[in-house]
Amino acid sequence: MEIKIGIQNVGREIVVESDESADEVAEMVSRAMNGGAELRLKDSKGNLVIVPTNVLGYVEIGAEEPRKVGFGAL
């Protein structure tokens, strides 16, 4: 699933591909915004992304869809 994180006063967003479910990511964001000092997300390759909560502009959680592989007829 794709997660987009907007940072205050920065023109580009951070894009993270994660294996977590949308509910799990929403819970992590909620905990971080309600008293946590930082948002910690692990991407699908095992990298850790840490964003201080005081600079978060928005977090967009993409829909959970299985990826399509190969060539498909329209």
C-alpha cells in the first residue's frame, strides 16, 4: 500500500510503500498525533522512516489493492 506524507513548508511529499494494512497505518498515525513525538513507518523493503509529528502536514493512506502483474487485455 502506498502512504504519502506531507511535510509543512516542504514542496515534496514522502512516499512509502508498506506491507501494513490501512487500519494499522491509521492507528500508528493516530498514536503519533496524540502524544507521540514522531511517526515511525517501516516500508516494504524493511527501511524505517521517522517523521517528527510537529512537522506533519497530512498523511494519505492509499487503498489496499493487490498489484496486477503481467499483460492484461482491456
